[in-house]
Amino acid sequence: MNIKRCESCEGYGWFEDEFTGETVDCDWCGGAGYVYRDAAGVDHKIPTADYGKIADTLEKLEAERLHDMGYTGSAKHPRDQEIRLGDIPNHDDEAKPHAG
């Protein structure tokens, strides 16, 4: 079996209710963010007893996931952070009708 990122939670391992802010572990992966995928393409939770054996692989997969999200591992001065430069769209602005 191969270790793959959980399709249900996209590797986060949990979900957050957008209305209440409550978090809950993903049922598919049990909160790990990763699953075993068998030859038939069926996903299985990773048993707790296996974590010690596959820890290095999980660390590499998690570093890859963070890299995919743009994390570089280095700190940025606040004046260089995209959120402070206004380069990230404000979701509240998207909901407002545009004059035109």
C-alpha cells in the first residue's frame, strides 16, 4: 500500500465548521491527513501502530504539502508579507457588488 494525502481533508486532518468555528478530525484519515491507498485505489486509515514505522515518510509528505501551499520555511519581515501588502484578495470585497 502507498501513503497518500487524504482526499477528504486535503491533508489537514480536520475540518472547521465555517459557522461555529468548531473543529473535528477527518473521519477518513482519523486526523492524520494521510491514508494508506491499496492497489484497488481504496483508502484506509493508517493504524496507530504504524506511525513509528512510517514517520519519516509522513514528515516528507507533510513538507511537500506545505511547500505546495507556498511555505518556504523561512520567515518574512512583516513589511514583506503578502497579506500586509494587500496582494491577497479580501473575501469580504468579493461579496460586495461592484459599481459599473
